[in-house]
Amino acid sequence: METFWAIVLVGGVIFYFLNKAGNAKVAEQQRQARLARQDVAFKTSARQIPAKRKASAKPPVKKSATKSPTKKPPTPVSKNRPSGWTPSYDGPMFARPGEKSQLFSYASFSGIYDLDAPYSLIDFETSGFQPGSARILEVAVIKIDASGNILDEFTTLINPEDGNVGRTDIHQITLGMVKNAPRLSEMVGDLIKILDSSIVVAHNARFEENFLESAFREVGIKHPLMPTIDTLWLSRQVLDLPNYKLATVIDEFGYDFEDAHTALGDVRAMANVLPEMLALGKGITFPSELLKSPSYAATGKVLPRKSNA
């Protein structure tokens, strides 16, 4: 009997140590697997982060996004893309490259017409996201040549006529600021005048197209298709960035973004970087010709936002 219990005791001790060793082996395998996953995640995130520019002896001084910034030669700032990187541009709110829409005909690298014309960069601040339920509160346009020289500039606040200015915390426009501003019908002639015979440029241009087409329709203007470059699309083709918000694109080229979420601040910032993006994205073409805008009486009535004066 004693021999039996001795055998049971020895067997139990052996089973304990074998089980402990087995658990240790499993734990080690799990640890190795965890480390392998962390290593893969680290390498993946490293590939997604754009290459940092070389450090200089002095910290870089950002240029201010003003009317006449010091121009620098265009450089491929994101040339070190990860292997297999491909530009993407998709989503229900985005226009397709080469698309002929209600008002805009969108640029691509496989269009028909290679146009030589000035660029009119346009931005709206609105009381909402859809023209059916929102109104334009502010518009700004800067017309430049391919080198970035400013040819003309136009900006004004607009009276929405419905007493609604939407999210003041975003665009900083109050009802008092637009009370004495021109109505849409009073400024659309001046807007057409600066846009005439130029290539339209906007960041996420579908938004500007929706409101501009609605504005033209409201005053009875039938405008031909307007060749357009969407800088959201273009930036995705030539830059590798964590996101393609306008502020991120501006920062990539080394400019400060002044007066963000004001119409004039946005187009001034875009005007600084557009020549460099065009140099990186050679071969842009359009699905339609550039036709002259219809005539509409310009009143000259404007009320610019004071912070952009």
C-alpha cells in the first residue's frame, strides 16, 4: 500500500512539472507571437508616415500664406513613398477625375483638352452643407497664373436673406456681419467676371460646384461647363500624407495657414501651393474646352470680412 501511494506521489510530482513546462512553452509562444504582431504594426505605421525633411542647422521658418509670399522652386516633397503606394480618391462627396458634372468638368491625367489659361481659386463659406437647405455667406476668388502671380482678387460677405448663418463657431460669421452685405443676385455678376475664361480650382470642388450651380440657377444663368482642378484629388496624386485636409497640404509645403475657415484665407493658402502641385502633377487635362462665361451685370457691391482686409 505504501508502495502504491509512493508511486502516486511521484507521478503527481512529474505531472506537475511537465504541466508547468508546457504552460511556460505556450506562454513563450504567445509572447513571441505578440512581439511579431507589434513589429509588423510598427513597420506598417512607419511606412504610412511621410518622410521627414532633413534637419538643418537652423529651424525652418515657415512662410506666411499672404498675398505675395517668397516663391521657392517646386520640389517633390513626398518622393519617398512606401513600396506599393498608389494614390486614392473616392467617396460619395467627391467628383470623379475626368467627370463632366452639372457645372464643372474635372481634371484628370487622361482627358482630351490641354488648356493654357489662368487659374481662379474659389472658396465658399456657407450656412450648411447642402444648397437646398443652406446659403452662401462668403465667397473669395484669387486668379493667378501658372507661376503663382496674382492677377485679380475678389471677396465679399453675402446676405443669406433667410436670417440663418449656421455654425458661427466654424466660420466666425455672425448675422450682424452679413446684414448690410450684398445679396446673391447683387454679387453674382462680379463673381462671373473674375471666373470668366479661367480654370476653376477648389479643394473638394464638388462642394463649391453644388453651391455655385445652385446660385447660377437661382438668378437664371445657364453657364457652360467649367474646366476644374480639385486640389483634393491633385494632392492625393502627388503627395503621400496622413490625410488630405487643406491645412495638412499647406503644411506639407512649409506654409503657415492664416485665416483658416475664411473664404479669402483658404484661397490665399491654396494660391501659394498650387504652382508646386502643378509642377509635381504634370500632364493634367480636361474633358471639356474652356468657353466664355455668359454676361451678367456686375454691380461692384462688396463687403469684405474685416479680418481679411
